[in-house]
Amino acid sequence: MSQQDQDPRVYLAAERTLLAWIRTGLAMMGFGFVVARFGLFLREIQAAERTAALQPPRLSLWFGVALVAMGVVVTAVAAIQHRRLVGRLQQGTWNPHQVSRAGEWVAAALAVVGVVMGVYLLVAR
């Protein structure tokens, strides 16, 4: 092991990264819960106004469940990647030029969900 591999700052940085991914997963799960319940909220408002026939919550439930599931997957993948990184650091086989694409995948998935939700809100008036 080199001196850099034994530097506690490297392990602490890995811990901070893991905690950031956990925070991201929790935020996705919380936002998914809000989205899933938003359809129920709109239905309650319709029932209180009694101006229109009650419509089922449509896609908000599915978007919410998808976001909760994505949050669970993000959290699980973060734990797995963290364990692998710490193992590579301990073995001295860590390559600083090897880039993780997890953040890019999460950003792309959230962008797609956001666009679809935006279109849904425009169409479902």
C-alpha cells in the first residue's frame, strides 16, 4: 500500500460520497411519495368542489412509485459501489481515472421523469 492509500482523507471522502448518495436516494423517495399522494390531494379537492366527476389519480401514483423505486435502487447501488471502492482502496487496486457513471444515469432518469411529468401536467388540465 502506498502512503496515499493509507491516508484517512481518502476513506473519509468515500464516506462523504456514500452519504451524499444516500441523501439523494432519500430525497427521491420523499419526492416520489409527495408525487404519488398529489393525485389523491387533487381528487379530494374535486370531491370538495363537486364541480366535476371524480377522476382517478392517473399517472401521479405511477410516477411517485417509480421515483420511490429509483430512490431505493440509488441507495442500494451506492452501498454496493462504496463497498467495492473501499475494497479496491484496501487492496491498492483503485484507479483514479476510472469514472463512475451512476450520477449521469440518475440525472438522465430524473430528466426523463421531469419532462414526462411536465407534459402530463400540461395535457391533464
